[in-house]
Amino acid sequence: MQRPYSRSQFNRALIANALLSPFNVLLLTAMLIAGIALGLFLPLLPVALVVYGIAAARTYFDEDEANKVLERQRGERRKRLDEGRLDPSTLADPIRRVVETARQREQRVRDAIERAELPYEEVSAEVAAESLGAKV
């Protein structure tokens, strides 16, 4: 069973996003190249790292960026969950209907959890456990 998405996982994803943001990496690279070109690499290195840190912090605390990271992470988790499921079209008609109904209910619960924008980790864990129990 896959555990619910935790705050620490989200925080790690935000940190990685901030450190690997194309703008932030490009800014650091440009400053380092300028330092090499001007022959001031060592004096400019700490300045470049501080500016990079400030840019990363700005990205980390940006609410729009956080929402993008959260949506991307949710999509990846949903994809991993769906990969382990069997195809209902391969089942007999009565069983297929039961599986499809269960998946529709599961999706409605997941949608309600996402709309609530609250950390309903217990509910998510219960939905995940029930969906694993419903697998054929």
C-alpha cells in the first residue's frame, strides 16, 4: 500500500524545485561564467552563491510554484497508483461493473479530499486501503 503524501515529502519536492529551477540555475551559471570571464571567480563565488540562495528562497516561498509542485506530485502519485490496476475491460460484465462503480466512488472521494485543501491523510490512507482490498 502506498502511504499518503506527507508534508515532509512535499517540502522535499519544494526544495528540489527551488534548487533546480531553470531561472535560479541559469542565474548562478551566468554569475560564475562572468566571474571566470572577468578573472574574478573566487571573489564572485560567494556573491553568486548568496544570490542563488536568495533566488531559491524566493522560489521556495512562492505560492504559485508550490501549487504547481503539489499538482505535479499528485499527478505522479495518481499515475503510480493507476499503473498497478487491472483493466476492467478484460473482466466479465458483472465484475467489470462492480470494479468500475468502486473506482468511480474512489475518484469522487479523492476529488472531495483535493477540493477541501486540507491534510486529510487518514481519509486518503483509508481510500487507498479500500481500493487495494477491492482489487481483483
